[in-house]
Amino acid sequence: SQFRQSINNFVKGSQISVSVWAKATQSNSSVTIDSYDSSNTRTIIASQTLKDVGAVVKLENIIVPANSVAVYIAFWSQTTGSISFSQPMLVFSQSIGDYVQGNYNNNARVLAIE
């Protein structure tokens, strides 16, 4: 089984990094960053196996392939079980910092510029 979420606004050839707290009940579960080309061929560009104890999983400095037309973060399990996850973060950069709760916006800055 799987759950996947599209990563919008990616730039081909650029870097992305992902961080998420995750826990799986089966040892053959993983979190992946998947790229699809124009012929709908899937390429796993980053992957990490999930453990049965909750832990922060980081996939950093991932280069989006030049032939990508879609990019996803996905949680996969090859057998029956469950995956729990929380605190997902995505940045368009080579590394990711610590989780900070709340919305990210620049409204204060926009008001200061007006």
C-alpha cells in the first residue's frame, strides 16, 4: 500500500530536502521521493527504510532529475501494516532545519513594505 503527495513548484535540476517523523509496524516500509518522466516511468531519487520506533527521517540534498514532469513524497509498505507520520517539512534547498510548528508566511514583511 502507499500514500503519496505531489511536490508542486519543483524546478528541474534543483535541490529539495524533506523531513518527517515516521513510524511503521512492518520492517519493509519506506519513505521515498519519486520522480516521473513524460512516459510515466517512476524513478526513486531518494529512499529510507522506516523503523518500528518513531524517528525523524531526513532526505536531504536531493537533485530533481532534468526529465521530471512530476515529483512526489511517498510512504510505501510491501505488506499489511500501518505507517504513522507527522511534522512533514519540505524545503527547496540542500538541507533542512528543525521542525517549527505553525504556518509559514511573510505577511508581516508584506505589511512593512506597504
